[in-house]
Amino acid sequence: MIMASGLVIGLVGGTGHLGPGLAVRWAARGYKVLIGSRKREKAERIARYVQGLLSSHGLSVEIGYGENREIIAKSDVVVLTVPYTALTGLIPLLASTIKEESIVITPVVPFLIKNRDIRLVRVAEGSVAEMLTKHLPQARIVSALHTVPYKLLLDFPKPIEGDVLVLGDDLEAVSDVMKLIREIHNLRPIYGGGLEFSVAVESLTPILINIGRRTGKPNVSIKLTGI
Ligand SMILES: NC(=O)c1ccc[n+]([C@@H]2O[C@H](COP(=O)([O-])OP(=O)(O)OC[C@H]3O[C@@H](n4cnc5c(N)ncnc54)[C@H](OP(=O)(O)O)[C@@H]3O)[C@@H](O)[C@H]2O)c1
């Protein structure tokens, strides 16, 4: 079971949209957060931005940073906050750098935008999560956070309404990830089964994006009833 004190969470490509949002939420709860990037200076800039956001709410927290390789090697939980297209290049780096038994959280949605059209990508292994399992046997893959809009995370410390479907084959890793999700004020993690079902949640996000575009409400998320 993970504990806030001492646990290191590394955000690969944590310099984009989702990374800073997760960094703010977890750092505020006492986790040691590292921002990763292909460029050290960019990681440093975003780490300072996140620190500034926390400090504007009276929290003095240090955010670490480094190139992706450095932060992967130091992390107990690695979150892949990168676009699907980045994975081809990142998988060899992860395979050679990641600590044995690390948890890898994938929120990665396999889609491409072409002339504003959203196109689902069919992953040969079935889903991004299953592809990662094949290439990173030393890690424990958990699929989660696909439907949490980054703008809501950055709107710290506002609670976030919504459920988060969590999928994984290693139940201890799933339980640890569910604990991390519960640390984000009001989010409710719900276990949905093994990684074979990840394709469903990975395909859901493009539908939410379509709905957001059509309705002019970009922060569409999901909420289950009856449980
Ligand atoms: N945005 C959301 O609200 C949201 C919500 C749920 C799930 N997701 C999923 O979470 C993932 C991250 O989303 P995002 O919106 O944060 O992505 P993003 O802002 O487009 O990109 C995040 C970071 O990925 C790195 N990156 C881009 N291309 C790369 C490449 N070819 N190789 C290595 N690194 C690369 C960049 O970091 P450096 O340039 O610093 O290396 C970039 O800052 C995506 O898979 C997305 O589908 C997003």
C-alpha cells in the first residue's frame, strides 16, 4: 500500500496539459512530484509554474524536474502524460530505465486529429495499456484518468465532479492508483476490470471530445449512477 510520504510520482511529458494538472493535485497532498520532458529547461519552467500555482494558495511545495530518463529512473509511479504518437519513441526508454515493480499509469488515448476530425487509432495489441504490458513486463500497468479534463485539474483547489474508470490486472497496483485518484478532491475511482477492457475507456474520450465540441462545453466527463 502506498503512502504519501516518500512516494515519488514522475510525469513523463509532464509539461503539457494533463501533467501540470496532476502535479498540482498530488503535490498539494504531499506526494513528491517530478516533471519530465525531452528538454530539461522546459521541465524546470513547468515545475516552477506548478510551484507558483501552489504557492498562490499558500502551499510551499518543491516540484522536481528533469529529462524523462532521469525522472523515470527515480519514480515509484510513472504517469504517461504524453500523446499516443510519443509512445513509439518512449517505450524503449521506459523499458531500459523503469524500476522493477513500478506502477505505470496510462491515461493515453489513441487518437489523431486530422483537419479537426478525430480519428480513433486501432492498437494492434487491443489497447495502449495492453501494448505497454507487452513491452514493459517489469512494470505494473494501470489504465486510468482518460476522462478527466486537464482544465478541471488546473482549477485548483476546486473539487472535480466525476468518476474515473480504473483498469488493471495487478490488484495491488490498481488499489494504489485508486488511492491516488481519491486524493484529487471529489474524484471517484471505480474499478472496471482487467486491462483487456481498457480499449473501452480509451475509446470513450474521443466521444467526450466530440460531445464537447458539439455542445461548446469542453470539460465533459463521466459519472456512473446506481453504484
Ligand atoms: N488533456 C487532457 O485533458 C487529457 C485528459 C485525459 C487524458 N489525456 C491523455 O493524456 C495524454 C497527455 O495529454 P496532454 O493533453 O497533456 O498532451 P500534450 O499536452 O499534447 O503533450 C504532453 C507532452 O508530451 C510531450 N511530447 C509530445 N510529443 C512527444 C514525442 N513525440 N515524444 C516524447 N514526448 C512528446 C511534450 O513534452 P516535452 O516537449 O516537454 O517533451 C508535451 O508537453 C494524452 O495521451 C491524452 O490523450 C489528456
